[in-house]
Amino acid sequence: MARFNQIKKAAPSSQLPASENAISEPRISALKAIMLTITILLVGISIIIGTIYLLATHASKGPTEAAVSFVTAVQNNDPKTAYALTALSFKQAVNQSDFTKILTAQNATLTNGKIAVVDQKTKTSDGRQSANIGVNIGTGAETMNATVQLEKNGNAWMVSNVSFGKGPYAGSTLDLNP
């Protein structure tokens, strides 16, 4: 009997009876399942936290910050980001392909220069909030201006219209009729 136990201990697992080899396989499978579940939970939690962070940072932006973010995206030749900052009303009027073409043509005049907010007006009418932000881009003879109209959608300010012009912003003549 002692000789049989020595042979049994020395035998590779492939030579062990099926009943002894089967004991370790369910343990490994269960461990893999637990590790996979934990990994999926951690990834899911990370995605949720990231989404909450992005929503909170975007929602906390006022109209001035939203306008500057939009103009910066245009200046950086990033039409995808700029378009994401537009309101539904804007998206219904201009599709992303046309928007990209417009910005690509406009971008040559906006690639350089400091962005300076020179005017801001906000209005609430019938429970809707809107804002117009006047922005200068660049300095001296190369200065461009932008008038960015925004509307508040939930907690976020979104661009509803924008116009660009040559020269510095002309002053506080912004019309707030949405």
C-alpha cells in the first residue's frame, strides 16, 4: 500500500484518475469567473465616474466659458469638438459635414491669437436663458471677432449661432432676441 501512494504522488496530473484531476479545474474556472466579474465591475465604475466628471465640468461652465471653449475648438481646427458644443437647434440647421467645411474655410484666419472676451449679455425670457458673448481673437491688424449666441439646455450652455468678422469687436451692440 505504501508503494502505491509513492507512485501515485510521483505521477503527473495527466496520469491521475479523472476524479482527482477534475477537482482543480472547477476551482480555476470559478477563480477566472470571479476575476472577470471584478474586472468588468471596475471598468463599469470607471466609466460611470468619468461620465459624471465630464457632465459636471461641462454643466458648471457658464456662457462665457462655453463660448471660449467653442472658439478655442474652432481655433484648434477641431470641428468635432466645436460641433459637440452646439445646441440641438443649431444641429438641426447645420449638419456636421457642412459645419466642418465652414470651419475649415474660416480656420485659416483664426489659428493664431489670444482669445479675449469683450462683452457678455444674458437674458431670461419665458423660462429660457440665452446669452451673447463678444470675443476678440488675436491682436493688432490681424484681429478677428466672433459673436457667439448660446442657449441654456438643462445645466449646459450650448452654442445656438455664431458669426465671425474682421477687426476687433465693435462694442456692446449685442442683440439678445433669441
